Amino acid sequence: MARIDAFLKLGLAQGCSDVHLAVGVPPMLRMNGDLMPIKFRQLTDTELETYILEILTKNQQEKLSKGHDLDFSYVGDEGGRFRVNVFRKQTGYGAVFRHIPGEVPTLEQLHVPPILANFCDYHQGMVLVTGSTGTGKSTTLAAMINHINETRNLNIISLEDPIEFVHPSKKCQVIQRELGTHLTSFADGVRSAMREDPDVILVGELRDAETISMAMTAAETGHLVLGTLHTTGAVKTVDRIIDALPGELREQTKAFLSMSLKAVVTQVLVKTPDRRGRRAILEILVNNRAISKLITTDQTHQIPSQLQTGKDIGMQLMDQALLDAINAKQVDPDDAYRFATDKKKFSRFVTDTDLVRVLNVSDSERRLNG
């Protein structure tokens, strides 16, 4: 058994989401969003290096020695599956192990709005799941792929970095390909997938102009494209795609988004009232004529008003969703306050008055420096 497995086993037993290893500090666990050290000595550079090299292939060791970060999946001897990032820093190596549950969760288990199941029924177009790192985007997409896998007879091609949830083929044929192992880039993966008779293409991350362009082409030519972006709202997502492509393609990109962008889901993870778990809270954009017009006329700043009035077709603003979750006693009001845009609406729910003061000071400083 690799020595690093002892830390991973402890993390699994504690129910953590991530295990952090770095030189100069003890191993740390991410518990419901908070980073907590375990009772262990501070790791030395030599010690941690031997732990990490023990689980790497020869090819991975060579890449790491050349200064490259590594992203790969790892299965410990105890059976736990992890997404791993290994990197170098000033004091030596560092690594983060993200636990991937063995069972793919269902949309119902994630307690997401029912409209996400409707997104899985689209035959073509693009659906994006967005949010900052660690907000559960991969888990939501995995649940959507699982829903399609259980309800439709399709060919699903998933391009990931690395492969996280493993999807056995049910009603669908599910082909999972990994960046660096089966393909050189997401753009090449999409280009290849379009020659493999796909119905659904999952792009792990729309991280560059070429990948975005290829994903748009796939969505326009009769495929359902699911993907992620590291954006924190519907407006920022639309603007990011428009800005990512060359200026001469701006009008073409807006035309694509107005016609083929079907939905944008932005999510955060908010602690439950007992603070022992976290719940996904979602902002949802469903494309319709009004939003299409706002995109084509460069009025994306007015999209939030459409989300606010589009509840009858499944749309919702993040603040709306957070307030609904607070009133339903599904989330901790103090934690929800951290994610709110219009914090005045949430201040009456907050129990920690210091939190209001600190965040108000932080907002003021940002405005002064901005």
C-alpha cells in the first residue's frame, strides 16, 4: 500500500471532500468548505516528495521533473477514487486529492431544481454549468450524464481532465476520454468526437478560444454539448464567451449564443443549517426570445431582470435561490449571506453580526480600490 493512502483513508473516514498535502504544514482536510489540519507532524520536502513519487508513473515523474503540473485520477488500495493535482511551489511539492464518490449521484439526490432534467432532453445546443473551483460543477454534470444514460438511447462522448466519475453504459453508450491520456487537447477531442457519431458531447472545460469555437460548431451541427466555465453568473458567462473569441467573430458568436445556448447554470455550495454538509444553490438562465435579443443587442447587463421575472419557465437569480433556501431552512443564513449579491436583503437573517461588519468593510475597500 502506498504510504499516501493512509492520509486518504483518514480523509474518507472523516467525510472530507479534499486532502491537501504541502511542505511545512501537516496534512489538511477540506471539511464542508473549511480547511482543517489533522494530528500529524509537519511534512518535510523530502518526505512529501517520496510520498508523491511513489504513486506516479514513470511518464508522470518525467513531466513533474520538467516543471509541469500533473492532473490525473488515482484509486487507492482502499478503493477510494480521487482527482489529483500535483504541483511545485517555493518549498517543494504540493498535492490536492479531491474525493470522487464511487456512485454517480442522481439529480434528485443533489436536490437541484427539476428543470435540470429537462435540459438533458435537448437534442442539440449548448448547456453550461459554471461556478468557481470546488462548487460541484463536475458532480452536477455527472448527474446530468447519468440521467441521460438512464432515460435515452444515445452515444455520449465525455472529454475530461482527468476522468472523475466512471459511467457504466446503461441505455446509452458512454465513451470517456482523458486529456493527456487519450487526447492532446479539448479542442482536438471535440474535433475527433464529431467524427464518432455522437449525440451528446461533454467538454470538461471550455478553457480557450479553440475549444469554445469547436464546441459551438458541435452545438450548431445537431449535437447536445455540455460544458463548464469558471464564471460566477449568467451575465459573466455570456460575456466571457463573446470576449474569448477574436473581435471579427463577435457578431457570429452573439448569433450563436442567441440561438444555440440553451441554458446556463451557475452554482455555489452553501452550508446546511447544522453546518455538517453543503447544498448546491443554483442561478439558472433558460434562453428565450427576450434573452436572445439582449445578447444580440449588447444588453447582457439586463439579463438579471429576465432571470427575476422568468420563474415560470425555471429561471432564477442566485439571490432568489438563496432566499428561498433560507426560508425553507435548507441552508445556514450566515453562509448564504457570503454568497449574496444584494446583502441588504439577507442581513435580517444573519446571526453573526461580526460577519456583516467584516464583509461590509471588505466591500467598501473593494469599491475604493476598484
